[in-house]
Amino acid sequence: MFQRLLFSGLLLLLVNASWAQSDPSTFKIYRDTIIKSRAIGLGSGTAALWVGSVVGLNELWYANEPRSKFQLFDDSREWMQMDKAGHFFTSYAIGYYYIDFMRWSGFNRKTSIWVGGFMGSFYLAGIEILDGFSAAWGFSLSDFTVNTAGSFAVILQELAWNEQRITPKISFHQTRYAQYRPNLLGDSFSSQMLKDYNGHTFWLSANIHSFLKEESKFPRWLNVAVGFGADGMIGGLDNPKFDSDGNELPNFIRHRQIYLSLDVDLTKIRTKKKWLRTIFKAVNLIKLPFPTVEFNSIQKVKFHPVYF
């Protein structure tokens, strides 16, 4: 499910970001007077891509699947909740950028926060509804819940601090597991980035300086990050003993991982270059590689000189 969300969510953001490229510095030069051309561009771009991506997803993922009456589906225990972290992240990411898109278009602060912040939940609801009419899946209440939580994560921080002090981020590394079930976990690097939850790590990256006094000498850009991952998964609920050809599969132990690492808040790096500020904002939801300590139920504590 996360692969569908990330694929379509990134398309939604990329198309709408193109409306802001004429003047990327205006993301943080807030106005309270709606700029008609920008508002129309943002609205029409959003509507067109929302419809287009839902139709595209319907053709790519659902066209060959049997339909059913609208049904609920409980997938809350699958993939050791890594897919739920993906839902939270995707919903947050869309709201994270959309608040700026709306401010760039001239909407006032509260309207931008509430409407832009909930854009992730609204957008992903369309995909959940498609799932609801698919016999293979169904409308997931747990997905809907974490989608909403992702929206509130960006909204409440903007309301409280007028900035994002704790930022959800993502990182990915290839694992050994995809080779055993390439149809499920991906047969190439790009497909594994979307499908192999073993390689995903979801982070909460906290900017320490934001919680200190303004005159503090603590680096403005330095964050502390806590990550959440899981390993040993070659199936959703449990690991099969044999693949589709009847070959015996290794007995991998499914387990959770908690990570502690440093990170960089790219938006806190001061630069006069407008294009660089735009890039920093665009990629700030990716966790940068740093030395990392891993805690898990198998090896207890493991140190990674560089972890991504």
C-alpha cells in the first residue's frame, strides 16, 4: 500500500511545485492577499493531478483485481506496522509542502495550515476508497487513522510554533530479502525502494536549537533523530516457508529496530541563494546518513558507522 501512496503523493507534490518555480523565494515571504493566478494554478493543478493519479492508480493497481461491494479490511498487524509509518509519513509530507504552497498563493496563515495541512489526509482518502471496492483489499480504518495523524502532526506544530520542530523523515537501504520474493519485495533498486519494508526506516528528527533560547550557541541545523524499522519480513503477517515455485525459504526472524542518530535540518542552514533554499526545503524529509546506534531484540545493540 505504501508504494501506491508514495508514488501518487510524489506526483501530486512535484506537479504543484512547478507552479512555484517562477519565484521559489516567496515560500517564506508570506502574504495575506490571495494572488489569483497562483491560487488558480494551485487549485487546478491539484484537482487535475488528484483525478489523474487516482485514475492512473486504478489502471495500474486495481484494473486487473476483482471488484466487490465496499468493505472494511483490518491490516493493522501487517508488516510490523511499517506500512502504517509510511502512511503517516506520506500524509505529513503532502501537508508539509502544501501549507507553503497555499501561503505562496496568498491564503492567510490559519487557512493555509488547516486546509493545506489536511491535504494529505484528503488525498489519501481517495486511494483508501479505491481499496474499499477491491476484493483483494478493503478500506482500512487503521490506514485512515494514521493518515489523519500525519496531517495533525504538521498542523499542530505550525499552530504551536509556526515551524516544524520535529520532522518525520525517511531513509532506505537495500536488503537481502528481496531476492527471495522479488514479486512482493521488488526486483530492482527502484521497485525495492517502494516495496521492501525491511529497507525503510522512518524517523522523527528533532531540531534541538528550536527548543532552546534564541541566543543559544547550539548549532541551528543539528538534529537528533529516533528511527523505527523492522527486519526479517518476507510476508505481511508472517513469513512463508516456501516460495511460489515450491522452493524452501530461509527461516528469517522478524524483529523490530529502534535507531538513535544525528541529522541535519536543511531549512535551518542560512544561505542567500534562493534556489538552494528551495532545494533544501524539497529534500528536507530525507534523513541524511550519520553514525547510528541500533537497538533490537536479536543483537540487542549494534553500531553502524554510517546508516541510511
